[in-house]
Amino acid sequence: MTYEEFLDWADEDTLAEWVDGEVVMYSPA
């Protein structure tokens, strides 16, 4: 997945971050 694809996939409510070419998901608090 590219950063551009990540931006297309994620939305404002997505708990995820782009780190070194990988998507890091966060669990809801």
C-alpha cells in the first residue's frame, strides 16, 4: 500500500498511522 492508497483508505475516524510504509492500527480507547 502506498501512502496515497492509505489516505484513500483511511478516513477521519480511522485509528491508523502510516509508519515506514506500513499501516499501524490503533485499538479504540
